[in-house]
Amino acid sequence: VPLIMQQQGADRAILKQLQLPLTPLNLVDWRRRALNWDSLTEEVYIAMVGKYTGLSDSYLSVIKALTHAAIAVHRKLVIRWIEASMLEPEAEAENKDKYEEAWQTLHSCDGILV
């Protein structure tokens, strides 16, 4: 987003509105980070176990933190959402297929966040 805003002149408009000197932005590090993100191919699978996994907005700050951590180690983040109740013993009796799928997904991930 910062690169697009700069291309559209938003930086100059903001500086002008705030009556600040028009100085060129140094977005070298940001550009490098964006190019790095676009070229990531190796994935890291993280299981997100929670109560409200259907509402990913509830986990927005966690998702952003995981994304930045993944970029820092040159990996593309793939989140596997797991409803916590599907890992409970009672879930096996109620829906064995979903219970086994949840456990299989959990075991297949590189990391787990509860």
C-alpha cells in the first residue's frame, strides 16, 4: 500500500496539507520487503486453534503478527483453522470424521497457536 500511495502522490499531498517540507520518501526497505513477500514460495503451516475460528476478524492482530514473522523467516504463511471443540473427546462421539480431520490437520502443521 505505501508504494501505491507514493506512486499516486499521496505522500506529497499529505506533506503539503501538513505544511511540511517536500522530501523524497526512502522506501527502499519497504520495497525490498514487498518484493520478498511476492517471491515467497516455501510455506509454513500454522494451526490456529480457537473457539471462534469462523470469524477470522477476531484473530486479525494475531494473523498480522504471524504474517510478519513468516516474512522475516522467508516463508509464506498458510493458516489451518481448527475449531477447538473438534479436538475434545466428546467430538469423537458426535462426529468422528470431523474429530479425526481436526487432529490430522493439527498433526500436519509446523506450528500451533491456541
